[in-house]
Amino acid sequence: MARALLRRSSIIVLDEATSSIDFSTDAKIQTAIREEFGGSLLLTVAHRLRTVIDYDRLIVLDKGQVVEFDTPYNLIRKEHGIFRQMCLKSGTFTELEAAAKAKAEQDEQMAPAAPSHTNDS
């Protein structure tokens, strides 16, 4: 990660970058990643749901196959979805759902307004 910071890479791949550290340190690293790599394409392999719950899009794999792809909020709301089941089993579903919803609302506020169409006839 230090090399990526120094190079200002446009594509960053993190493979379980914070898997062996405590949650408090992980949160600090995740904040730094979001601040420093905001303009980069960030691909993250992670098993900690908190690590990716506020990402733009998630790819969910099952036995090496892509089984789901969407925003975290859409995935957590998908009634029989694998991602939702993972969140439920984590014991932190309410927290994860709130974080995903907050991200979705933030994205909605930042989205450009759709152009209005008027008839001038």
C-alpha cells in the first residue's frame, strides 16, 4: 500500500490487506484508503464485511463463481441473496445495513440531477 501511495496509482488491488489486524486499526486504514485513493479504481479482496460495506459495487463469489454484483445496499436488501445471508450471519446486520444505506443516500445526493425536458411548442 505504501508504494501505491507514493506512486499515486490509478488502479489499486488490495488482497486481504487488513485481515490480520484488529477492527480499530482496520477502521483507520480504511479511512486512509478512502481519503488517499478516492480518485483510483480500488479492487479489494476481503472477508470482513465492514471493510467493503461502503464500496461503490461488490462482486460476491461462491465457489469461485460470480453470483451477485450490485451496490452493497441493493445486495443487503435482496431477500434470498448470498451477501444478505453473510451479513445476517455476521451478527452485525443492523450496523452493516445502516452503513450500506448511508452510502446509498450519500451517492444519491451526489448524483447529477436528471435533465428536465420541456416542450417549447
